Amino acid sequence: MATPAAIEVELINFVEALAPSAKLTPKEAGAFLRVSQSTLERWRRDGSGPEYIQSGGQGARGTNQAVRYRKQSLIDWEAAHTVKSSMQAAIRKGQM
């Protein structure tokens, strides 16, 4: 039986091999970014995370609508949040 860590590595390898146009589930997107699904959920709520696709038409109700992330959106978001120093990170966060 595979360990949770081995399963996570397998998922990461699977996602890494996908085309940039692939649409990922929150679990796959979290593995790609190395964050939890709850972190992605918080980022969706506060608008600080990567762009995502949510199903459901105008007036749709409920929170059970499918969410997907384009792999390229994750790559772009990650690149936009890359810093070269802790000083640059602090400035970006408004701490300086």
C-alpha cells in the first residue's frame, strides 16, 4: 500500500506532465502549488489566489459548483508572486 507522501508525489508528477491548457481540480491545483485545498478556498474567497473557473450559470446558488484551475493560470500566478529577497517580499506585502 502506497504511503500518503508517495501518493502526493504521484499526483504532483501527473499534474507536472499535463499540458498548460489542462484544467485541474482543486486537489490537483493544490498539489501543483504545494498548498492545501483549504488555502486555495481561502484565496478564492479573498481574491488573492490564481484565477479559476466555476461552473453554474447566472443566479446559480450553493457552494457545490465545480471549480477548476487552468494549469497556465497557476504557472502565471506563481511567476507573478516570485520574489528575489525577503525585502522585496515585505515590500510586496505592504510591510515596508
